[in-house]
Amino acid sequence: MIHELGTENTVFNQFLAELRDSSIQKDSLRFRLNLERIGEIFAYEISKEMNYAPVKVSTPLAMLDMSLLSEQPVLATILRAGLPLHQGLLNYFDKADSAFVSAYRKYTKNENFTIKLDYMSSPSIDGRILIVSDPMLATGGSLVASIRGLFEKGTPAHTHVVCALASDEGIAKLKRAFTFKKLTLWVGAIDMELTAKAFIVPGLGDAGDLAYGRKDEI
């Protein structure tokens, strides 16, 4: 199941447009804030798919019945670019547990790269709702490796993957890797093209660099 939020006429597209806009990207604070904002919108949309239970709430004047979440998800993100998106999800799922994965591209001299997964901190996800956030789903390599690493912590009841942008190639890799898993992709927009260095076109550039400053290539 794929939900592409950018196809609807909502304020979501304002935040997504600002993430893409090269002149606005110069303000890293605003870039992080826009990632956080779309994270909040994704959280709201995902919440519609979750389970609820009746709860009695006491107001100053009376008791009433309301339907509230019957379970809290585990929110996982891929360092470092995923942190603002993760914060947006956490703003809404504020009682959720969190997991963090370090996955990165290790480049060779001929500019090819492999995916390195060298750190993970996660609670058990067995039987729980898992929400994995990563701003860019380009080749899908780091995201697939991260999800596989998280699955070593148990089998979730359902996995939701949240990305600001995705490529057709990345989506295809995600589908192949988890054909028989209960997985839903939530994406802002799907771009068709990848550059020779595996950057999404038109995309938005390097989300980690735009949020936190440029880094040396590993």
C-alpha cells in the first residue's frame, strides 16, 4: 500500500515545496522545521489506520467516553537526516518509544558505494506498530538494510515507512525486499529519475546536509 500525500490539494504541499526550493533551503532552521511539519501530518494520517479503544475522560463538569489509541507505536529513524522527520512524528505520538539506526553510503574511489549499518538502538518491536522515517528513498539500500536490522528486534504487527520523497527505483526495491511483510509506504511525492550518484531528480538534494551542514564523504 502506497499513500502519496502530495497528490492532494492540502497545506502539506506548501511545506514540501519549501523543502525543494533551493533559495529557501539556505535556511537550515526552516528546512528542519518543514521536515518536522510534514512528519506531524504523516503522523495524523497514520493515526487513522491504528487501533482505538473506549476510554472514560473526566472533565470539570462530567464524564464522557472517547476513543483513544489502544497501543503506542515504536518510532524509528535513520541518522542523521531522519531526526527532524522523527521529531514531527514524535510530536503527535508523544508516548511512543523510539529507535535509532545509523546507516550510510560508503563510497569507493570510482564513486560506487555500499551501505554500512554500524549502530542501532531499539526496544523490542515484536507485535507492535513500527513507523520508520527517512526523508529520502533513493536506491532504497539504506532503508532496506535499516528495516532488516530492526526486524531482528522482533516481528511488528505492521510497518509504516515515512519518506518526504521517493524514487520509483527505491519503491521497487522496498517492495522486493518485503513482499510478504505487512508494510505501508507514506510518501510526499514520487520522482522518477535518479542521477549517476543516486540522487533523486528533481528531488531536493542531500537532506542531511541541508538540515545539519555539509559533511566529508566517508
